[in-house]
Amino acid sequence: MHILDQRILGIMILILLGSLVIVKRVTTGSVLDQPKGSLMVQLVNIFNLFFLLVVNPLASILLITSRITAIDPTHMTINSAWGLMLFEITGLVMYTAGFSLMAGALITLRNNYQLGGSTPRTEDDLVKEGPYRIVRHPMYTAALSISMGLAFLIQSWGFFCVFILYFMLISMLIPMEEYGLKKVYGDPYNVYQQKTKKLIPFIY
């Protein structure tokens, strides 16, 4: 059972994905980047690309065709109309906020963009503007928000498990990424690190 129209949700997902691809192409000059670095870095980036470019479009197609409930064996049954509305509205807000934050981070980074876990290049600036004023890793925050939002939207235990896996992988990647940032930027990054939270503003 769904309160929000599944076909509209599916179309919205495709529009958001398409918009993000355009933003990435315009701001960074590329759409797909080949994962490099250690096995851990490659694993997280492959998982991220798979989630955004395969799982999300597939979920949108299943929503448009009204098959998501029938195909997902981990679908949650929520009998309360209020509970269902809360789930779907929460999911919609988190999902759209995640895409907006990711687009904002890409626009802010522009030519400084690299795949997660990469050591900054000599020509890269330490970016502290836009969403980077609030958290140090807004693109990871965005990815987690999209993941959690999708789980709420389609009420799937499986997708909540995907979110947990995503969070674990990102939590392991961040220290590696910050080591490279400290190595390149030194004290300015240490000061920036002390002034900002890692993923959630004012909390974490």
C-alpha cells in the first residue's frame, strides 16, 4: 500500500538522477570516473556508482510499473495510514534533500572534484564554501540521505540494510580520505576539521 502515487515517485527519481548527471557533467567535465586507489577505496566507489546508477533507476522502473511491492521480499507492511504517510513524506524529503546536497557539493567543488578516498592533487584547493562550510563530507551525507530516503519511500527492510552497509563503508573510507587531506593541506585542514562536523551538522 502507498499513499503517494508510485508512478509519480518513479518519474521523480528518474528526473533527479538525470539532473544530477547533467550537473556532474557540467561542473566536473565527466559523468563516470574510473575508481582508483586501494581496494577499499575502489569498493566504496563501485558500490556508490552501482547504487546511484543501477539500484535507483531500477527502483524507479519498479515504482512506475507498480511492481516494487510484489518483487521486494523485504517490503514492510504498514497498516496505519498516518504511519505510511510519515514514512513516505520522510523518505521524499530525505531523498530530494540528498540530491540537492550532492548537486550543491558538485557545483562547489567543480574542478577540485575527485572520487571519494582520493588524495588531493597539487592543483586542488581546500574547499570550505557552500555545503562544505557545514560538514566536511557533504557528498557522503547526500549519498546516505538518498539511501535512507529511498528505504523510507518504498518501505523496504532490504534498503535499510543497504543504508547500514553504505554507512559502514563510508565510515571506513573517511579516515583514509582525511589522512590524505591532512598530508596535503596540513594545519589549514586541521583547523577546518576542528570547526566542522564530519557528516551531520552540529552532531557528527
